[in-house]
Amino acid sequence: MQKAKAELDATGVQILAISTDNLEGPTNFAGREGYEFPILFTALDPSVPQFYGVFNLFGDGLASASMFLVDKQGEIAWKTIGENYTHQIYAEEIIEQVEKLD
């Protein structure tokens, strides 16, 4: 996502990451990777990933790698939920879906 941040910014998309890891792991990872978008942590409270139906899908006590596009009215306009623990969503796919929102 970071590599395509400028292109995503141009679409008006705001990127937020949600992690079920502890505070130290993702913070260090984000700093190392140079992420410039907020990472929200829910290590002690899995209610957010549970609400979106992406928590513990693989019996690992973690949120699955998933992407949600929320429109200006606050409705989920598009989503993809991780198919396995290595699932990745590419910026091009997100941009394509954002363009469909207009």
C-alpha cells in the first residue's frame, strides 16, 4: 500500500490499517517499512475485526488480511476477505474499485 500511497491519495482514499498484534510488533514493522498511514491496534479488544467478520477465521486468534472500502455515506461499498494467512490485496485492485465508486 505504501508504494501506491500517492496514487491512492489522488483518489481521495484514506488508508487505515487495523492490527490484532500487540503494540510493539506492528509499530516496529511500520517504522521499518516507512508506512505513512495510521495503524490502529486491537490486541486487547478484537471487537472491530469481529464486527467486520474477519476475526479468527483460521483459528489463529488474528484478523484476516482484508480490505474494506467505505463510501462517503459510511456504507461498505466493496470488500475482500483474506483467503489464507498470506492473502494480499494489491493497490491496483483497490484503485479499480475506488474508480467504480465515482
